[in-house]
Amino acid sequence: MTHVFDQSIALTPAAQPHLFQGATHPAYANMVGPFGGTTCAQLLQGALQHPQRLGDPVALTVNYAGPVADGTFELTAEPLRTNRSTQHWNLLLRQQGVACASGSAVFATRRSTWGAPESLPPADMPAADAVASAPHAGRPAWVRCYDMRFPDPSGEAFHHDSQEQAHSFTRMWIRDEPPRAVDFASLAALCDAFFPRIFVRRRRFTPIATVTLSTYFHIDATALAAIGSQHLLATARAHTFRDGYFDQTGLIWAPDGQLLASSHQVVYFKD
Amino acid sequence: MTHVFDQSIALTPAAQPHLFQGATHPAYANMVGPFGGTTCAQLLQGALQHPQRLGDPVALTVNYAGPVADGTFELTAEPLRTNRSTQHWNLLLRQQGVACASGSAVFATRRSTWGAPESLPPADMPAADAVASAPHAGRPAWVRCYDMRFPDPSGEAFHHDSQEQAHSFTRMWIRDEPPRAVDFASLAALCDAFFPRIFVRRRRFTPIATVTLSTYFHIDATALAAIGSQHLLATARAHTFRDGYFDQTGLIWAPDGQLLASSHQVVYFKD
């Protein structure tokens, strides 16, 4: 039985080179259209499954140009330039010839080098087993595709008492539901699974839409495969909210403290 | 007399729509090829000066696909999709038909809304006047196009005693040299003027190359114009160094504490 996430990113080669067909999946529906993390994963999958792929993803940028309607789409994944150890991709998702999301990715063959972690996960994070799973009731469909565990009420996005907080910081445990071993495509989706920081900061709902997102991958495929389907430790915060836009940064660590991905996005908000 | 920065981003319309010609500028030369910040500014300028431009830049992503040689280049800036208040751009810099840098930008008309700063500049930063300008001698040409002032020896990138530090954090004052009122193009360049975090962390030189950079603009043109040519407060740090790549995040504030831009990049390093 194929995991629902793999169903959601399945692509079929089309007649032209670099062109594939895919479809939105009802399990990952958002309030309007699909969960943006699925769009990220679909665009990245275009390059991951491409016969000309070199190495592993190092960076992915997705620009949400317009709404994605439920149904099929055409996805273009084309290597723009391939160097000795790096490869640059152009990515595009269209419906009826109209661009809905554009993107770019950098892939690379990685080598073992000197290294150092600089940002560390929260030291006092309770174990995943010690935190209850957040409820799915009343949330968009895609939320049911994740098990999220928030130890701090101040980090939850659905405490809607309109008592503005001085911060929008969240820490949580998260994994696919049902469990699935993490890979680059699912990590790309996870990086967009942080609820909008404005919900946390203002403790109320506001209409929002992500306009651009960049995710950086800090681990190679072998080390990533060793993580398996454990809960991952994730944190998110914003730098500023101003004139209809805010940014947010999300970090995702393995339980042992390895940083798997960092992700940055800009989000439109209505008021 | 045109400021050297304006000379460096000058573009001339070419025969086809969305196509422009530009050239590298010797004042912004790096050790090999041009300073990457100039490339960012040139790509953004493609959209800024385009007759179909809507609003102000909210986000810019630049992927450095290969080396840029000294000399002329062809720059494509094409609106991919224009909505009511947002506009998505495809950007490309080529030499002899070969892609050297690709990019994307999101522009938007911004409106006044509720807002809140969340990240704040360092509270104890000494005034710019109280810090000496960093020397230019022995540095690449582009460094002479900036006045940088580092209050902390631990944040300097050219203390090459090979005594690895536990952090790569830098705070500095920075402005164009000679002074020039900040605008979106110069802010895009400033966001790549942070020295590589690996120099700070390891306190030694390592061959590096930025592979991708995303800059988010948090201010509209009117508020940005009010900043003028003052020194800006800038901070940078990394999340992790691993397997030939590290990331770094730079933040640039006005002296009054307004966050002007946040910028994130991934950098290849050799050993």
C-alpha cells in the first residue's frame, strides 16, 4: 500500500522532455486549494525523479504565483546548468497553461568535510512521548497527514483569544501520519507545515498566503535515511510583521540534534 | 557624477522584449569574477527598471549557476505572472548563451496594516561614529565600495589565527562608500556583503562560493527613501557547517531599529 504522501507527489512523464503530469491529492487539501508543502514536494520531486538528476538537493525555492485548483497540473523540471558537482534546476507548475508556482533547486554531490553545528535545538524540549498529539478536528485536511505535538500553549496557532503575544515562537515534534521514513521530498513538505506565525503572535485567525519559500537541506541522503520515521524537532519564529507581509524561519532537527533543514518564507496577510 | 554603484547596475534594453545588456564593473571585482551582491542587484534592477513593474520588491532569490566572467552579459527580466497586488519575475544572467545566474523575484504593492517587529537589533551596539572603519588593504576591490565597522574582534572575518570559535556571529555598521542613499538595489547588494561565516568561525581563509541566496525586503520604497545614506546595522550568523556547505542569515536594520531586509544563503566550501 503506497503511503498517501507518495501518492500526492507521484508524477507521470509527459510527451515532451522535462514535462510531467501530477495532481493535487484530497488528503493534502488546505482551506482553499492544496497545502503549500505538497506543492514544494511535488516541484522538488520533479528534479528528484528526473533521469538527469545529479546528487542530492541542497536548496529549493518555491514562489507561489497564484492559486492551485484541485485537479491535475503540468510540472516542468529542467536542468538549467549541470557542473561537476552542482546542478541548477528550473521548476514550474502550471494549470491550463497558467503558472501557479515557479521554483528553482540546487542539487550537489556532497563530500565529508570539517563541520560544526552552530544553532542547537531547544535544550529543554520534552520527549515526544511526553507531549500529546494536537487535535485534528476543525483543521484543514492536510493537518491530519501530520502528527504534531506542541509542549507550549504559547506556541500553538489555534489559541484564538486575540491576546497578542510579544513573540511568535513555536517548538514542536512532528512526523508524517501515518509514520513514513523522512526523505528530501517529505522534508520539503514538512518545512511548510509550520502554521503561520501571525496566528501565534496575534492569537487569532488572519487570511494569509505564502508568496515565497526557500528550504535548505543540511544532510545527505544516506544520513537522512538513517533518521527513519521518528518524530522530528521543529522550531519556528518570525523576524517582522509589516505592511501586509511577514517572514518566518523554520528549523527541523533529528532527535539527536542534527539540523536536517532550515526554511525561510514570506507570507502575505490581510489585516 | 553617477555613483559607482549606479554605474555597476546600469542596463540597456536589447532588441527582444525583457532582454537587457549589462556589464561587470571593475570597482566591484571579487577575487575571481564580480562580487555576488552586484549580481543580485543587477538581476533585481532588471525588474525594477522594467516598464511592466508592479509595486516594490518583497523577495529576491539568486542562484549562482556558474562563474561570471569580467565583461558584458545578457540579462532577462520577465514577468511570469502579474496579479492584482503581486508580480512574479523570472530573472536570468547569461554570457555567450550560458546561464551564469538565475533568479526570481516577487514584487507587491504594500498597504499599511497592523505590524510588529519581532527580531530586534543588538541593544548594546556602539554608535557607528565610535567604531573605526575596517581596512581595505589586501581585500578584494568590492570591499572598497563599502564602509564597514566591526566593534567586535570575534566578528571579524580576517583574523586568521586558525583558532576556531564556537560561533560565527558578526555585528557591524555598513554603508556604501562613497555614501549613497539606500534603495532596493543597493540593499540587495548589501545583503551579500557579509563575509563568509566560515572565515569567522574557523578564523582562517577557505575557498568558498555562494550557490543560492534569498533576500526579503520588509519596507516600502517611501520608508526606505527616508533612511538616506546613514550607516546601517547588520548582523550575520550561520545555522550549520556540514559536508561542504554552510548557510548564513544576515539582517539589516536602520539605525532606528526598523528591519529593512533579511537574507539567507547557502555557501559551498572546499575543506
